[in-house]
Amino acid sequence: MLNTKIDSLGAYIPKNRVSSSELEDIHNLPSGWIEQHTGVKERPYFSSENMIQAGAWAAQDALKNANLRLEDVDCLISASASKFQPIPCTASFYKRELGATHKMGCFDVDSTCLSFVTALDSAICMVSSGRYKNVLIITSEHSSLALNWEQKESASLFGDVAVAAIVNKTQNAETSKMLSYGLDTFPEGLEFARVRGGTVGFPADKYHKDNRSAFLFDMNGRSIYKVAAKTLFKMVEDALSSANISMKDINMVIPHQASMLAMQLIQAKLKIPQEKMMYIIQNYGNDVAASIPLALKIAVDEGRVKRGDKIMLVGTSAGLSVGVMILEY
């Protein structure tokens, strides 16, 4: 139990909203096909902005909401599946974009769709140990650039957004804390969500129009769920046991917006009431690592999550990994 909190959240949502009907026209799909297969009505796409600009804007929003200055931040973590470039770390680009000149360590955390949750765990541990005072996590996803429209069901899922969070110590009058956290990885699912090309495993100089798909996102959602279903529910039980609470004590479940069907199956299996399950996929799509923090921010903004509430962040990611975190927000 660590007395550290998410002090604030910030977001940048592109004005460019792309409807499923637009994508159906572009990719010659039957009318209504995308919403029927994915549950997504529309999703934001970056247009003239890039992921670094978007991430910096989200960070500025989070700083404003926390009533902090950039100079108060002593560590910056980029937590995304998207990479601005392989080297240097994406976090260093955010520091330059924000105009920070003070001492601020920067590094990346990548556990694909669970990157924000993994970075949050790291930030909570570092703040609790006294290593840092205010940690800024930026999760900016520009997934629309790497979609393979030969896989129409997965390609039509994704959107682009940026979310940021400030993590710092819980004050004396507050009850915010991390109650439990679990992460496990199952390599038998390693090939079910991947981009093979672009780095040392499949170098960029091997690119050719005939192997272009190796440089685009490849996913088998059904196979991912089959692997995850073997372990996710036990991990949820373990997380609840570690926190010494039951599912009835959870005020809101914030799942990774992997797909409408996957979330509905999780909700049914865990017997989560509709009002305690946060769905945003209809209007935002699957925003990769930004899905969980964006859903949390919307829940907070709408008053569905308040200080003192117990929340569960849960999801899967490429690898194949399963993660569960329980917080007293």
C-alpha cells in the first residue's frame, strides 16, 4: 500500500473526428460494418499535429489542473506504444517541446497497451521512495499511421489521442493510495499483436513494397482474448485479495478499450454492473496505451470517479501481458 496519488490528468483530443461511415467509404466496406464488428462510431485522428506536440499539450493541461509549474516536475516518463523515432527516447522530445531547461530525467516505458499503467506503477514507487517529487507521465498514441487495412476489423478500431498525468505524494488529509498491482507476461501470445519491421529484428533497410505489411500493425484479437482469458480473471482475484477488498467494493472499472466484445466478456465474467464499467470505445476507439488514462479522465470529469473511490485499471497488451492495478483515487 503506497500513499502516492494521481494528482491530475490532462488530455489533448484532436478536432479531427473520423466516423466509421467515412472509413467504410474509403475502404469499400458495407454501410454499418465497422460499428457492427467493433462498436466504434467515430474516433479522433491526428492531422497536422504530431504525437510530440499532442503529448506536450496534454502535459500542459495536466500541469494546469495540478496547479504546478513545469519546473516542479523532476521526472518525465513517456509511456506509449508509439515511438517518435527509435533513438533517442521519446521522453526527451517532450522535454524539448515543453521548453524545459531545468534538471528533469527523461525515459520511456513501453508495455504497449499497458504502458501507462506500468509507468504509473514505476512513478508511484519512485515517488514513494523519495526519488522524485512530481513525475509527469505522457501517453501519446499516433496509431493511425501504422494501420494495416488488409485487417479491416483491427484497423478500424484505433484512434489517436494524448493523455498526461502528474504523480506525487498523498497529503496528510488525503486517502489516495495504490492498493495492489499485478503484471504478468505470456510469450505464447507474442505473435498475436505486433509490428515486426523497423528495428534490429527486421531492419528498415529490408523494407520493400512486397513486405510493407511487416511494418504495419498486425493483430489477432480473438487469439489474444483466448490467452488472456486463461489468466486475467485469476489476476483480478489476486489483486482484490492483495488489496483486501471484493469486487463489490470497486466503484469503477477502467478497462483498456481493446474491443467492445472483449470488454463485455470481462464485464459479464466479473459480474460488473453496467454503471461501474467505463466504456469510451464508441466515440474514441482503441487508443492503445492512452485508452486507460483517457477513460479515467473522462470518468473523473463526468463525476463518475471521485477522490476516495476505489478503482480498478485492467487490460491486456502485446507481449502478451495482463495487468491489474487497484487504486484508492
